[in-house]
Amino acid sequence: MNVALSVAWLPSLGARGLLLANAVSQTLQTIAYVAVAWRALGGFPLPTVVISLLKVGACSSVMAFAWPRFQVTRTPPEPSTLARVTNLGEHLLFGAFVFIALARLVDSEELQLATDLLLRRRPRDLVPLP
């Protein structure tokens, strides 16, 4: 799908066509994975999934809103590679901090699961597969 869309959209959209092709193919792939998981697990508790999506979406939206404001407060980096990489790292750390702080604020179960997995602890409420 990605290759076909890239070939189709590259002449008219240029690099944006490649990005759009990637986004469309990744979205369709995610839908397919969810369908397979839905069937394999016998469904999901939809209210829980919707609440999780809303929490992550809200945290992501606030982070996306905060990033440009952080950029305005920064001086442009020098043209050296090290300065540009450092600037990118600062922006990534800022975004991660905002997202994680908000995810903790809204009590995101996914954040707790990720923390447990990163610290190699057994997740508290992980349901074992049959």
C-alpha cells in the first residue's frame, strides 16, 4: 500500500506525497491490527478504549500546543550539527515532560504499564491471555 501510494502521489505532491502515503498505510495497518486483535481476544471493553484514546489525545493535543510556545522562548541554534542536535534533544525532552506530566495528571493506565515494563516490573492489572 505504501509503495503504491508513494508512486501515485510522488509526482503530484512531491515529498508530501511520500508522507501522506506513509500516514495512510500506517493508519490502515493499525486498523487491520485492531481488527485481528479484536477477533483474537473476543472484543475489547469499548468504553475503556475510548476513555484511553481521549486521555492520550488530550495529552497529545496540549503537548502539540505547548511545543511552538517553547520554540518561541528559545534562541535559534547555531548552524553547527552539535547545536542543532542539542536543540532537537531539548525539544524532545520538553515534549516528553509535558506529555508524561499530563498523562500522570489524568491517571493514564498506559503510562503506568509503560513504566512497569521499563522498570521490568510485572504490570499490576495485565490480563493474561488464555
